[in-house]
Amino acid sequence: MMIKYFKGEPNSYVIRYKNGQIKEHGKGLDFWYMPFNTSIALVNAVSQDAPFIFNESTTNFQEVAIQGQITYRLEQALDAAEYLDFSIEPATGQYKSNDPDKLSQRVINAVQAHTRKGINAISLEQALISVKEIASQVLIDVQNEASLKRLGVIVESLYFTAITPTPEMQKALEAEYRESLQKNADKAIYERRAASVEEERKIRQREMDTDVELENRRKDLVEKQAENSLKLAEAEAKADEMKLEPYGNLAPQALIGLALKEFAGNAGKIGSLNITPDMLGQVIGWVGGQNNAMVKRQKS
């Protein structure tokens, strides 16, 4: 009878069956066993990463590729071993079935099912810009998945690294986005031009307002100058009138005498003065006539 020895790794949950019944289990177990009536199951107890990529359609019938990774671990190894075969060949450590791989696929299938539910309800544009929100909701849904809980699966994290449309749609979206950017650029140029024209109009308006104000001031100045000139002329006329008023009561002889005196006082400024005999005779006749009139008035 051959007895063999098995030593488990610290990160592996070991289950020893004898005649189909669990005899002992735990992490990193080591024991002696007889191969003819003993089976050994090995459940990976550490966190495992499962990358995935699959295609789904949006509500506007556009196909997108969802790529990401989910991290999970088996918290209840006995529950998982009850539904899946984790038995190994002790000599090689290889699994006897592909059930361990099925577990990873079941987790990915749950991710895809809940992702489909979210992607099918939104448009392509929303799917492309809501990667983080979609991943957060899918994570909550997968963590509450009953079939995974039954296997003792704990989902630790879920990430969508990319949600991408088909190459043709990608080109169309890029063209649309470039067109949108060009429109925004053109709009900015038009707005700058409009602003420049408006500023130029304001400058011209200010210049016109300034010219009008200057003309109004000039008009006021001219009117004021005319008013001042008129007042000055009136003042000068009044002054002359006041100066000449005393002479109105003087006798003609006195006026002529004053005139001759004024001529004599300015003789140095007068270059020449011609007095004709006719002018002198008229003056003498006029003075003599005035004297005779005065004598007659005195006698009467």
C-alpha cells in the first residue's frame, strides 16, 4: 500500500476528500494520503483578474466594443467546490476539469449581461462619454448577482478601459467633431470681426460727437464775440456821445477855436494842411453871421 504526501501552498484553499466525503479543508494544508481513496481539490484563494472584451449595441443601433477587467476572489471555497470541480492531479497540480476556467467565464458573463442592459438603454454619444458611470453601475449589479453569491464569489473591482465605436463610426464622429470645432472657430472669428466693427463705429461716433461739440462751442464763441463787439461799439458810441455833449452848448467861435487849438497841438504830427481862400472865407463869413445873430438876440 502506497502512502503519499501532499503539501498545499499558503494562497490555496485545500479540500481533502476521502471516499467522496470531506475530511479536512483549509489554506495551505499538508497531509499524508492514500491515492486509491483520496481526492484533492485546490481552490485559488487570492484575488484574480479577468480581462474581457465584447460588443454591444446602443439604443440607436450602433455597435460598440467594451473592453475592461474585473477583479474577484472566492471567499467561500467550499461553496464554489460544491458547484464546480476543482480536483487536481496531485503529482502535477493540474486541474482534472475546465471548471475553474468556467468560473472566470461566469463572472465575465455576468459583467456582459449587466453591461448590455446599460448600453442598450443609451445612445452612442452617451455611451462614449459615460464610461465611468456605466462601469460603476455594472459593478454594483455584478456584486449583487445571485449566481455569483451562490458560488461564494466576491467582486472587488471593475474597470472599463475603453468603449469604442466601429472604425467607420469613429471616423464619422471625428469628422463631425472637427466640423463642430471649425464652426466654433468661424463663430469666434465672426464675433471678433463684429466686435471690431462695433468698436470702430463707437470710435467714429465719439469723433462725430466731439466734432459736433466743438462746432457748438465755436458757434457759442462766435455769438459771444459778436455780442461783445456790439456791446463794445455801443459803449464806445456812448462814450463819444458823452465826450461831445459839452461841446454842443459852446458857441461856434469857441468850437473853431478849440479845433484850431487841437490842430496846433498836433502840428508836429500833421505833415501838411492846405486851407484855401474859399474855405477861409466861408469860415469867416459863417463866424461873422453867427456873431451878428447873437448881437440881434441880445438887443431884442
